[in-house]
Amino acid sequence: MSSPDENLLVLCVDRDDDLGLKAKVETPVVGRENLVQAASRLLLADPEEADANAIFAAVKKSDELTSSGTRCEVAVVCGDSDRGFKADRRVAKEFAKVVSEGSYTGVVLVSDGGEDEQVIPIIQSLKPIVSVQRVAVKHSQTVEETYEVLGRYLRMLVFDPHYSKWTLGVPGLIFILAGVLILSNQGFAAQLATLLILGGAFFIRGFNVDRSVAGMLSRGPTGYIRLFSMVTSALVIIAGIFTGYGNMETGAAVYVSAVLNNPAQLLVYGSLLAGYIISGSLALVWAGIAIYATGALLSHVARDSPRWRRDGIVLVMLALLYFPVYIFSQFLIQGAAVTSFVLLSSVLLGLAGIFALTAIVYPRVRTRPSSADND
């Protein structure tokens, strides 16, 4: 049984003001017949509108309470199509107007979920909410919330500079360059440019290259040294790989043709071809690695970091390994007993040098790592 002093307000909230925009109904709307007319006009304007179902649900809830002997009134208030602060302010204003015209002891909120329930704190600041009834229609709540989240992310991809440069900038560059090349009758070049730009964008974002470069440059001169050495090192190593391939094409053309004609011959001539590639690319590849290590050494020296000693050790190890690797490439090419002896001797000498370096020099220069040493 209800209390004789209880007087409830069954309230429906249309936060984005579909009632005003689509049905041209002025709010707040109070009274059963007025709400039925307003909901009917909204359905005629948009038969799929969820707020109309919520208004009819509020009317039904009011009828149920009245039939059970509870005094109640039914009303609908609206916000604004811009949502946010402007919508909440209008909801608060209209709700205050409704409650000022009646002595309501509590509110029964009828909502289709989603954004409309965000106004609960506003309502509770004026009147207690005794019940919340959610109206679930086919395209309501879950789908509505999904569209809301999807729209938020789409706006972020278009208007947020952090993301728009990848979602719009890179495709825009591809379209412009491809269009120019197609106009120049360079269809193959357009396809190649598209692949290169997409591959470069995926590589840069996938390996976080852009942030790594930005982090280097933020360190000042030492960052520029590291970036220069890294780029130069990569270019020299790539040139070395191409040089090694060219050396194989030149020095072992017959064996290359044999492998191309019969891939099974790779088991026979594979070591020889690898020897030509290593022999031809070794100098440039080693130079590229040395450039990178030298850049790291100079950067650490400029920052007064103890890690410059480790970079120096890397350079010494590169020098000790160069001759054994070169002899190994000649062994793969020639396979002679003399070459085997020289290879074994160079490996032993290299191991001796590395052992001396690690056993005598390294313990003297080893320092405890600290946060200042981090790259």
C-alpha cells in the first residue's frame, strides 16, 4: 500500500532533444494526454525513434501507479542536441520548473538507457529517485551505445592530429602521388609508390620509429649524433648487402644460373654462393656496424656516460672478428686445406684476443648501471 502523502513524478528524459527537433514539441510536457500526443507526433516524424517508446512507457507506468492507488503525474523534459553541459543545464532547468508546480515526494525515472541516464545526478539533486525503469527496444541501448562509441572514435581519427596523420595523411599522400603518376602514364610506378608508402608507414608505426626518433632528438646534440649514425649505418649496411649480391652475380654467375634452373642445386652450391655474398658485403656491413658503435660511443662520451667504454669494446671486437669472418667466406668459396688452416688460426687468435679483452680490460672498466646511463 502506498502512503497517502506520497506523490510521485514519472519522468522521461530526452537528453538530445529529439522531441523538439523532430516533432517540434515545446518542453517540458506535463500530463498524460499531452505526453501521448507528443509521443505520437514524434513517431510520425521518426517511426524508429527510441525516445517515443520511452515516453509511452512513462505513460504506461503512470497508469499502473494510478491503478494501484498511488498519486502520480507524468512528464517529459528535454536537453539539447549538442549534449554535454548545454543539454544537462536545460534538463535541470526544465525539471526544476516541473517540480516547482507540484509537491512531488519522489521521481520514477523512465529511460531508454544510454545518455539519458547520465542526468540521474541532476534529478537527484532536486528530488529523490525511488525507481528507475529502463525501456529496451530493438535498436536501443546496446546498439545506440555502440554507435556512440564508434562515432567518438571516428571523430578522434579525423580531428585528433595524433591519429589523423596516419588515418588521413598517409592515405592522402598515396592518393595524390598515385594520381600524379597515373596522369603521367606511370601505372607501375603508382603501384610501387603505394606499396612503398604503406610499407614505410606500417614499419614506422609498428616499430615505434617516430617516437624513438623524437626521443633521440629531445636529448639535444647527443641525440642528433645517434640519429645520424643510425641512418648512416643502415644505408651502409644496405649498400653492403647489395654489393655482396652483385659480387655473387659476378663471381659465380654459372652457379647462380644452375640454382635458378634447378633449385635443388642450392644444396650443392649454396655454401659457395653464401661465401661470395659474405666476401662482397663484409667490408661495408662491418663499416656500417662500426659507424653505429662509433655514434653510440661519441654520444655517451658527450653525455659523460660510462657506457662509452662498452662501445669501445664493441669496436675492438669488430676488428678482431673481421679477419676470421673474411677467411670463413674464402673457405666457403675455395674449400682448400690451406684456407682451413688459416681459418682455424684466425679463429684461435680472435678467441685469444676476445678472452684477453674480457678477462683483463672489461673488469677494470665495468661500472654499475644507473638511470643516467639509459639510452
